[in-house]
Amino acid sequence: MAKKPGIARGTRDFSPVELAKRNYIFDTVKKHFQTFGFQPIETPSFENSETLMGKYGDEGDRLIFKILNSGDFLNKTNEEDLQAKNSLKIATQISEKALRYDLTVPFARYVVMNQNDITFPFKRYQIQPVWRADKPQNGRYREFYQCDADVVGSTSLWQEVEFVQLYDAVFTDLDVAVTIKMNNRKILSGIAEVIGAQDKLIDFTVALDKLDKIGEEGVKKEMLSKGITEEAITKVQPLFSFTGSNTEKLSQLKDMLATSETGLKGVEELAFIINTIETLGLQKATLTIDVTLARGLNYYTGAIFEVAAPKEIDLGSIGGGGRYDDLTGIFGLKDKSGVGISFGLDRIAIVLEQLNLFPEAVNDTIDVLFINFGEKEALASFKLVQQLRTAGYKVDMYPEAAKPAKQFKYANKRNVPFVITIGSQELTDDTFICKNMQTGEQKTYNTKDILTIF
Amino acid sequence: MAKKPGIARGTRDFSPVELAKRNYIFDTVKKHFQTFGFQPIETPSFENSETLMGKYGDEGDRLIFKILNSGDFLNKTNEEDLQAKNSLKIATQISEKALRYDLTVPFARYVVMNQNDITFPFKRYQIQPVWRADKPQNGRYREFYQCDADVVGSTSLWQEVEFVQLYDAVFTDLDVAVTIKMNNRKILSGIAEVIGAQDKLIDFTVALDKLDKIGEEGVKKEMLSKGITEEAITKVQPLFSFTGSNTEKLSQLKDMLATSETGLKGVEELAFIINTIETLGLQKATLTIDVTLARGLNYYTGAIFEVAAPKEIDLGSIGGGGRYDDLTGIFGLKDKSGVGISFGLDRIAIVLEQLNLFPEAVNDTIDVLFINFGEKEALASFKLVQQLRTAGYKVDMYPEAAKPAKQFKYANKRNVPFVITIGSQELTDDTFICKNMQTGEQKTYNTKDILTIF
């Protein structure tokens, strides 16, 4: 007997109803990407290993799925490494391709390879799966979609303004009141300068981020335990009561970072974005300054974004991004500043599910089912099926002339809203009966009126 | 210096304009899949190796991309196999996952695993990439999209009728006059019976297929050389002048296969489909019987489809499919008949390109570009950008206040149809100038009229 099949660990099938929901999110995001002037690209699922390896740190490298070379792959291995069963070294000898780990590095490769054909600034979006050999666990998969929009080739802060508006446009359309948190790498550098401890910046922000939970004293205690001096902490005292409006926060930051040129530059950048957004207005989102925000610290050089779901949802960030001044430098193309954001699709789906925000129209059913009463009736039905389909309706005829009860059961199971029957009487009369499955109401129509009844 | 990056052999990047073209085809196909009541599913990119291996024959197995296990994979290998450098045996020990080779086997797995949740008959479509370790060559890639629609759980011939209509609907929409060729596995079995040589059926059809090129005598010579007897050839003499209408062909087949019960069953099935389609009519496609059609002979059990591009295009088939009575049997679920078709997306793209059938609207540009004259003007512009985007237009503002000549050059390079400028005068007057980049014509409007000018 055939073995019962399984699905690979950490991967998922998507059923029609699950896909309908995902596509609702994808389509909404895509629509706004396009009105904001972003263009789609797609890159291959696998890249030459050398393109990916060494770009994500040791931990990242370890999580990259490697593809085994075809044919007699052991033939070309180093004898010594093989005898020593050195998996790490042998891996590079028997595998020259790897599944993409994110969309950023392939995008950088794309830009460098196509730099002569691209008109800069280049605004691209990309929605494709990525793969990571992570330990699968609740909500963490080995295959998942990333959804990125980036601009490369401009340092203008209008890009940052646009990304705030883009988040607002998408989440307003999805009816989710998100908070867009912003920070700037230069502000963080300024804080490090002021506290005189560049190397303790991460400890500092991690501790500060706990203000809500452990209070000012708790945070200060943690900072001291990490080797940050009392004197340094005093210098950034304003951060412990860092509430108020964005304008108030900007003013506090300006005072606090008065001695740091870099820090002031960061405040100026952030102020431009915040003030412009203030003038232009947002629809549903709230924009707020959060100096504890430090995503991918070593990567970003300017603005840092993060999107938080509404408070009632207990979930991490559902989007984020920032500016990185040297995206394509890893492949030898210097001086192309980039800024980009991503949408966390799986988490956005969780938010919409929990808030019950998927529209009713997002389902896996059809508009009309025709009941099959035999060859002649089916032929008459099929003429109407054809007309409805051409008009854009989703229509099906039950394929066999099974017992009507069975066919109606099928319609119910699939939640079909309307069922049309053509029996021998209707065949003679050139009519059909349409039953509203919700109300049970049914009515006879002339076949020539088929396109007018819905 | 960073190494110049490359792309993995046999894979492709898709630029915005290439994607716009591909999406035009995808969207057209999807639209009709949906009106025909098909529902999308998606399966993971990789499967457990045991799900895929042994399903595609030895040649297929060889072309499956295997994913290297993570971590210390050599640790679990058989010492003897490793010493012998037996790549074939070691492969199964260091790799337990593989990239999907087609969409059919994953679909069968999906149906078997979800059989209790699926309402049969189940009509699904699936458009996803597949991977094959083929030697890359002109038009053959290691990563390419497959696009399949199948129905599982019904033996009704109405499904076959629908698939002919579906091909017609899609290719009519794409404006391509295709020929849909049909055959039936049972007719081929009948022919084998009649010529008394079941094992020579493939030789027979391959030879017959050359009729146009090498003529009747050439074909007969080839058949004889393959060991098909003169007597057998005489029995199927009608096939050598097998032209005429479909009705005439059906009648000839009926006579020729009079002694074969299976053959007659095949003629009856084909006749139902042909006659029903005749009654219902096709839009742009031509349906024709082709008894040389034998795609995947061992796989199909009933109808066989193939779609040929218009004669002026020198290209193989651009679609095909058929009925297989035991799709899910490989995973232990018996008696689920299936029938399905696929669309050859890469080849369809070639056809549309060669016949110049991509609509003009399929491009990678935006609707309007705003010129950036500095901070104040940019802010005024952005208010209009926002309104246009909300109304669904694709709009951009040049991010920097670069020289106008440079910004207009950018607009030209990207083929932007309209450019809007707000200079200091317009800022004062609360107006903007809109320039038609095709005609050069430009006109001043009030900002409040922004949504009325396109």
C-alpha cells in the first residue's frame, strides 16, 4: 500500500479560502505600491551560493538552504575534508546554489547587474517567498513570503515621507489603525556619543525599551549593570520621560544632542519627515517617534521604521524598514543610497483574522451552481453557464446528473448563494428556476433574461 | 573589490516590463479559471523527497533538485557509501527535501492529505514555479512557472467540454487563434488492438505524425522498419487520409475500430465532447481530432488535449492535458478520476511577443510625474500627488530638486505621458502646469481641478 504522504516540516499548503485571504492582503498592498510609483521585479528562487553567503552573518549563513549539485557530486570533493567528515567544508564543494534567504540581497544583485538599464531613482517592489532553515515553531515557517518596497539611487527625505504615507494608505485600506514608529540611526549614534559609549548602544536601547515594564529605576539599574555610567545616564535623563507630542520629543532630542553633530543631523532629518507628514496629514495611522527603535542597527544609516499592530493584538511588529546608504556596495556598486520598507504578511493576516476584518466577499465559493438533470437539460444549462461566465460570473454546473438532493448538498457545503435548475418543464418552456439559497426563495425566469437577474 | 555578481545558470530575473507582460497573461488565465469555478491552491516549494522521488521515472528523478540537510549532515552517512563515493546513495542520506518538479504530484499529495475537508468534485488551479536540473539552453530554464487547472472526483465528460471552452475563452481574450487538438487514450488502445501490436503503439503514432513531412509511403516504410506488419497497416488505412471534418473523422474511426470495445468507447467519449462543443460553439479557437496525439501516454486514460499556436509561429504546443483515472492512487487514495490542462506560460509569452499582441497599457511606466522645484513647491506638489494616488493614479514626484532638464530627461526615459510642474508662480497662484509629453502641449489648471484633468 502507498505510504500516507506528509508535508515538509515548517512548510504550509494554502487552501482556496486561505489563499483568498492572503490575496486580499497582497492585492491591497500591490495596489498602493503601484499608485506610489513602485514597479515589480522578480528574482530566481535560488542564487549562486557566493551571492548569498557571508551577507547575513554566521547565524544567517547557517540558516541558508543549500542545493545539492546534480550528478556525481562526491567526485569533486577534497579527500581530506571527506575523510574528516567536515560537513562545513564539504557543503561548499557539493553545493554551488542556495535558496534565497531574503529579498534584499537578490535585489542588490539585480541592481548591480542591470545598472545600465535602470533609470535611477529606481522604485521597486518584490513579493516572493524566502526560505530559512530555522527550527519550525508556532508562527515561524521555513518558507514564507516577504513583501518589500525600496527606492535606490536617491538620498531625498521625500522618500521617507512617502513610505509613511504608503504604510498609512495600505493599513487604512485594510482598516487597521496602526502605529508607525520612527527613529534615526544618527540619533542613536548621537546618544552613543553623548553617553560616551558607542559599544553599549544596543544594551542602552534594549534597557530603555523596558521603561513601560520595569519603570525608570529598573531601566537605570539594568544600564548600570551593563557598565553604562551614572554620569552618562544623567545626560540622557529626558529619555526617561520621553512622552508628549512628536514636536515636543524633537525639541527634547535637539537639546539633549546639542553637542553631537551627527545626532543633530538625525534630529533634523526626523523633523523634516514628521513635520511634512503633519502638514499633509495621515488617514488612519499614527506616526510617533520611538528612540528605542534600533532594528538592524548595523545596517541602517538614516531613518528607521517599524509598524505596530493595534494594542489589543498581542503581536510584534507587522512591518519595518529604513535607510541604508550602501545597499549595492557588497557587489561593488558604490554610492547608491537606498531606503525601503517591508510588510509582514503572515502577521498582517493574523491581525485581520483577530479583528474580523476580512471582507465577506473574500471566500472560496462561486456565484451560481447549475443543477444537472441529464444530457438535454445539461446542454440547455451550459448555454446559460457560458453566458454568465463571459459576463464575469463564477459559475459551475454539477458535472453528473446525480440525485438532486446530492447536488443541493454540494451547493450548501460550498455556500453557493444561488442555484439554477432547468428540468424537463423548463426545457420545454425555455425557462429556468433560480433559488436563493439564503432565503429559500425561488423564481422562474425566461432564459433570455439570464444576464439581468443578479 | 567586491566580485561582480552573477545569476545562477538557467534562471532569470524579471524586470518590471517583463513582469507586466507575464502578469497580463497570468491575470487573463486566472480570470477565466475563476469564472469557470476553479479555486487556487498553493503548495510549498519543497517537499519531502519521498513524496517526489520515483514519480517521474529515472530521468525525472535525476532532474529533481535536492536540498542539503542542515548542520552536520555527513555525520549520519553510511561509512561504506561514503568511502565508495557513491553519490547516488549518499544523496538520499544527506538530503531529505527536494524542490518540486511539477504541480501534479504536490496536488495529488494535497488532495490525499485534505480529502476530508475537500468537497468533491474539486476544481483547483495552481500557478507556481517548478525546478528542473536540466541542461539550460535556449528557452529551457531550471526555474519556470507551471499553470495547471484540474478537476478531481468526477468522470463526467462535461469536464472535458469545459476545458475546451476554457482554452477558447483564454486564447480568445489573448487574441490568439489557437488549434485545440484532441485524442483519446482509448482510441489509441483501440488502434493498438486493431494492429495487434500494443507494444508498438508509440512507434506507430510517432511514424504517423510525420505524414505531412514524409508522405504516406515514407510513414509506411518507417512503420514496417519498426516491425509493424503490412497487414496491420492495411487495417488502419483510413488514418492515412484522415482529413475532413471532425464528424467525418469520428465516422471513419468508428468503422475502423468496430472490433475494439475500448476503441469504440474512446470514439463515443470523443464524439460527445466534439458534438457538444459544435452545438455550443467556440469563439476564436478551432477544435480538431488528431489521432497522433499521445502526450504522456502511460499517464492519461481518456481525453488527451494539446493546444497549437497559430501556424505562422514556429513553436511546439503551448498547452496540453488530459484525463488520468488514478491521480491520487500513488498516495493511497483510490478511485479519484482527474482531468486537467496546463498553459505553457513562457511559450504563450513568445507567441504574444511575435504577434505583437501585448496591449499598449502593458508597460512599466507611471501616469504622471511631478517636477521638484524645491521644498515649498514640492510640498504643494505632494498634496496633489496624494489626491491622485488616492484616486488610483500611478504618480511620482522626482525626489530631488535637481535641474529641471535632468528631471524631464528622467520623465522621457521612463516614457511618462504627463508631467506636472509647480514653480514659484504657480505656488502663488494656486495652480499647476500639466504638459502632455507626447504632443508637447501644456496648459495651466487650478489645483482644485486636479482630479478632473485626466
